[in-house]
Amino acid sequence: MGKSRIVDIATAGLELPPDLLSGAARITLLGRELLKVINHRGIVIYEPEQIILRISEGRLLIYGKKLAMSELNDEQMIVEGYVDSIAFEEENDED
């Protein structure tokens, strides 16, 4: 039985959200001033106009103005500022 099948059975049986067991990133944008990322895997770039995070699916690119972390721990990151755009990028093997 494959890992994805086990995750499907566990999440259905326990009524848990799939991202909890799979490690997928959960991204919540509240307006344009607050972005919450759960299950990040680290920071690649941190600047006032762009933040790039590693996530299980590759990279999360956040662009905006006056971006700043108001919270950071092993599981989640909260970014405040003005979010212009969010994009996803597959991570290259050489990174």
C-alpha cells in the first residue's frame, strides 16, 4: 500500500485535514495584509519586497511591499505587510 493511500485512509478514518499528515503547506491570506503559512520548510529569501519559502510542493513566492515576519517557528510563519502576489514554483533538483 502506497504512502498516499495510507494518508487517505488515516485522514478519512480520523476525520483529519489531509495536509496534517501529508506535510502539505496550508496557506491562508487574510485580506492583503496578513499571510499565514503552516508546514513551511524554511526560508530561501527574506526581503521587504519578496519572501521565498520552501514548502513540500517546491517553493512559495510572496511578493509585496513592507513584508515582515510577525511570527516564525518550525511549523508556521506569519507575514504582515502588503501582499501583491503569491506564486508557486517547483524546486529544481540542484537547489
